[in-house]
Amino acid sequence: MFAPVYFDHNATTPLDPRVLEGMLPYLREQYGNASSRHEYGRAARRAIDEARQRVAYAVGAHPTEVVFTSGGSEANNLFVKGAAACLKPGVVAISAIEHPCVREPAKALRHSGWTLREIAVDENCRVASANFQTVLEEKPALVSVMLANNETGVVQDIAALAAQVKPIRAWFHTDAVQAFGRRALDFRALSEAGVHALTLSAHKLGGPKGAGALVVDKRVELQPLIAGGGHERGLRSGTENVAAIVGFGLAAELATTRLDQYTRGLAVLRAELEAGLVAQGATIFGAGAERLSNTSYFACPGIDGETLVGKLDRAGFAVAAGAACSSANPEPSHVLLAMGVPSSLARGAVRVSLGPDNTAAQVREFLAALNTTILQLRGLTALTS
């Protein structure tokens, strides 16, 4: 079967074979419900407890601060909706580049009397300091700023931002889904700076889809999205997906052991990739800011991004036209528009997100295929103009 070179690791990552091996017993012989009192249930409970310890250790948290969810979207919703439900309606502030699973629940709060403020970013996708201070003058009760953007890969100084929020006593949350496994995370240090919660997802770091977590300071009061049997400290009822949670724990543990190698190796690959992109006249978005080492978001003037992604797929390269969750949306990226990128250029955006199995040879082959494809598309444009 034809298999394109996979350059879309920000959408999801391949399941690590070691993670799969660890999950298999809980898909076969260890099938107990973790709430059951017999040995099958106790074995499932032990597996969840061990996974919770692994995830907590990987991010410098205490196991009791880890609330398992079905993924990053649920964890983000749990914080935004859950915290808001326990507070008097006020101002909720989010960055203009948040993932839709933060943007949409924050917008929905307006129906409950909340006021939404979006924090502006600069041309390099970094939170604009002056606007941030202006928003803080309204004393928001909830603030959410993502640690690393899923499209550009740009990294925010979350500790510094949280420290500015701390005097107004707002609950501060960060979506760390893209950062986990690609940067070192220390929830304890972030907590001291003023961060109260962060979101994680297993499938971004070699784990299974269907498992995530909200790491949350126990002082934060949350109303659960799902009520029922009182699972996960009463914050997320429902029979636990034991196999996926076990996989999450193993993936988190493995990610911490390869972090330095992952970061250095992919930085070299991306440098070669972007040198080739610039040589072909591409614009690299967020190039002036610190970014995840695996992410390159670019556009070639005059070339439609969706068309280019389709052509590259047929040429044997799996890339993305922005965020995977927004692939059905024909509108330009809200992230790029927030950065001040013209709509005409934003419509050409393509994201390459590398993984540890990618090679320099694949990058060179991709650049050659890109050059050929762009020449073909420009030739077609010239014929029809």
C-alpha cells in the first residue's frame, strides 16, 4: 500500500510500538472495570494509578493533580466551562491564537453573562505585551494562553505571563498539548509563577488517541462536564478507558527520555527545510520567535494552500493546510489573521510538522517535490490568466 512520507506530527503521531505493547494486556486479558472490587477491577485500578504517576512525573506535578479525560479538547472545555460555572460571571480572557476547543467554550460563556476579551499577538505570534496589560486592567477572572501554538509552533513565555496575572487573582490556564513531549514542562514551577491548570494529550507524543489530562491545582473549583459515578475526583465521571490511559502513561514516560535528542535532531532538520523553503520564495510564519523545533508554517505567494497540500499528498508527502481540526473550514487561519498576515497570503499556508523518524533525505525529497509542484501550479495559473 502506498504510504506518503508523514510530515503532520502536530495533527497526531504514530503510536509508539512500546506503548502499544503495554496497552495490549488491557485490551485482552486485563479487561476489568477499575471501579470493580474483584481482582480484575483492582488490576485496572493499579494500572490507572501507575499511569497517573507517570504523567504527573513527566510534567512535575503531583498525581492527585492529574485528571484524565478523553483528550485535549475535553480537558480544555473542562477548565473553561468548569471554572466559569463556579464563579460569578466576569471577564474571560484568551489569546487570539487559541485552539477552537478553548475559543468556542470561551465564546459560549457570553450566553451566561461573561465578557470575552481576546489578547492580541504580534506579527511573530507572540502575546502583545501592551494589549495584554490593557486586558488585565479589566481584571479577568479566567485567563487562557496556549504554551505552543499548534499552527506556527511559536512558544509563549507562560511563566512571565502568569506572573503578571497573579496580582489580580485570576485562574490561569495554558493549553500545553503541542508542547508536551517537545519541551520540558514543570507544573510545579509554573504553579509558583501563577499557572493553575494545563492541558495534555497522549496522541501528540506517541500515545493513543482518546486519552488526555487536565493537570489542575486542587485549589481551583471546577464543575464537571460529565456527572455520574464520581470518577476522577468527581471531575470526570465514566468508566475509564484503561488501555488508553496506560498508553498515555507510557508515552509520557518515554517522551521525557528522548526530549533532548528529539529537540536537537528536529531543529537541524527544520533548518535545512526552511533554508530550502526560503530559497523557493516562501514566507515562514513566526520565524522571528522561539518555536517548537519540529514545526514550520509557510506560504508561497500566489499558491493556494489546500491545493498545494493535495498535490503534495499525491506526490507522496502528508502535510497540512493549518490545524487538522479546522481542515474543513475554507476560511484563512484565525492564527495568521491575528498575526496581521494578509488573507491572500494566509490562504496559502501549509504546515510541516516533523517527527523523530523523519530524515534529511525525506526533507530534500520534499523540497524537490514542492519546487516541481509550485512550478506546475504557476504554469496552470499562467495558462488560465
